[in-house]
Amino acid sequence: MIRAALALALVLVAAGGTASATAAGPDDVIVTVPSTEPPAGGDGAIANAQLRWGLNAESGGGAFAGGCNFLSAGRAGDAGSSRAWTAADGLYRAQDGSVRIEKPTAAGGWTVATWESKCQAPDGATVTVASTTTTTGNQVVIDGGVGERRDGAIEIRWSGSFTVAYYGGMTYWSVTDPHLSLDASGNGRLTGTASGYGTSMEDMTQWTAIAPREIVLAEIRSADSSAARGFTVTPEYLGVSTSGTGQVARSDANAAFWGSFPQSFVDFHRLTGQQGYWLTTGGIRDAAKPATPITVSYDAAAPVDTPAPAVGGGAAAGVPNNPLRLPAATADPATPARAFFAANAPLTTQPQAAALGPPARAGLPAVVAPLLGSAAALSLGIVAVLSMMRALPWQRRGAVP
């Protein structure tokens, strides 16, 4: 009878769930084997979590040079200078280990990105800077996250890297080993190790490796971490203020999208030259900068349903267009970045504290210094001409009548 009870217990365990053999007599032994699977939405180990995120619409938007901004799997190597990437240089990857880049399709699904499609909207059209609603919708997807849920709190760590390339790769940075930490209220943050290369529009010959540092990628509030399969949450951006970043004041015109990524995030981008693309600066691309939703699935084999974002083809009503803006240009890898930007720079500027645009002098509008310099040069020219004519006051006094 003991053997029969044990056999019954093993059969029930194989079928899943908690096994309990019911006694049929006084000599029977009751065997109870607890399940190794955590109950849905409850505590337990997490062995294969998935992280999905596009950061913001700007990270899949058209660029003023280099074609577009895009995501790449893995930590990109050293391009050697500020230049647009090519298919042959091996910097771009759609997949790298447990990391891949996916894009929405016209049918509403997802597909792995390619070099050829990285600048295309779901309808196949090339994204442009003319509209903040025209984006590729690309997202980084990382599987294999490990951690646990305990008393409502969540800790998950992923191994792998992804790269965020702007201006076709003229400026890029990478994130390695993201870490999610949430308390029982669903509040917490996503962090990661950031690295990359720094440059500046003032001197595009600058190309400096940035030492890796941990930054806050996203501040998260009220995520539904109790859901059985995972959750989707939009990180904090709207209404977030940062200091020393060139963030403009909130106004009626920008209130719908005014904000910033976390302080440590935008501080890091003072070094990359991208700082102005992660907060409200007064530029025409401000509406594309707010953080987009993050989706976390506790099991990558059964991920949370993630509908493709609504992205596509033209400027939405109420989104300003600038008819004077130059069209996006394709960068020739053989052309020095400084010369390319000089020939293809947009007719409007996007101010930021230390970035791809020239900073304003403290206390003076950016246009004042060049005007003063021009005035000084003109004055010197006039003095030189008068001197050649011996028409200066002190020259006339010394002349012989």
C-alpha cells in the first residue's frame, strides 16, 4: 500500500501541481510533494524574463543627417571617428546573443530588424525629420532575465547589451546588463551600465571613449507587478525636471510633452553630445522625446502581448512642420563628419547644454557673439583703409601743408 501511495504521488507530480495521496486505510502513508512552479502572480524564482523597450520615438525617427536614429544589438565597437555607419563595417547587429532588435510590421506584428529596414516605417517608407509621428518603432528585446518575486517586490537582471545610434551612427552609446528593481507598490527603476563615445558639432574631430558608468535608464511608478505574466508601464518623463541640462521652461505650447529622462541619464549624455535629445529643449522634435512604454514578461516563452505601436506615415494634425528644413541627407562614409554637417545642417537649432549644437555664451544670446565679432572685423577693415589713405586724424595732423 505504501508503494501504491508513492506511485500515485509521482503520477500527480508529473501532471503538475501539488501531489497528495489520500489514505485508504490505517496502514497507508500520505505523501505530499509541493510544486516547483510559482503560483501565477505570486512569489518565486524568475529564470527567463523578457525586457522590451524602444526608449522613445526619437530613437527610431528621421535624423537631420545620416538617415535615421536606430537601435542595434550588442555593444558597438569603436568607429574610430564621428561618421555614419555602413553595412560593411560590422558595427550594426540585429541580434547578439539574447538581445535582438524588432520592428513593427504593416500587419500589426513584429519582425527582426535588418540593416536595410532599420530606417523604414512599418509601411516601408523611409522615416523623415518632418514629422514627430513618423518612426520605425524599433525596440530592443532581451531574453534570459533572472531574478525573483518576493512579497510583491521584483528583482530581475539581464545579461547583454544594446546600442543607441543617432545621426546614422555619428554619435552612439550602449547599455549593458539592465537591472530592474521594483518594490511591492510597483515603484522602482531600471538601471544599466552606459558607455560610448563623445563628440561635439563644434569639433567633430573629437572622438573620446567614455568610461562605463551606471545610470538610471527609467524611473518607474505604479507598475502592475502582481500580474501573472508580466506588465507594461510607461516610465516617468512627463513633468520631470532636471538641472544643468538646457531644459526649457514648461509652457502651454509644450505642456503635453514637457519633461526629461532621469538626471543621471541626461548627465551622461553631456559626454556623448546627445543630451538635448532626451529632454524638452524647445526644438521641433520635442514631441518625439518622451519615454515610451516598457514591457516586462516573467517568461520569454509566454510573453505579455505587446501590440505594435501606432507609427507611420505623415505628420499628425497639430504637429508643426517646418517647410524651410532641409530634407534628410545620406552621408558618404568618405566625407568628414564636420564637412557633412556644414553642408547639411538644419535651418533651425536645438539648444542643449553640451551637445551636437554650439552652446550659447553665459548671459548672452547665442547670436550676439558672432555679431560682435563681425562688427570688430569690419571696424578693423575700415581703419586699415583709412590708414592707407593717410586719412586718420593723427596722420592729417602730421602732414606737411
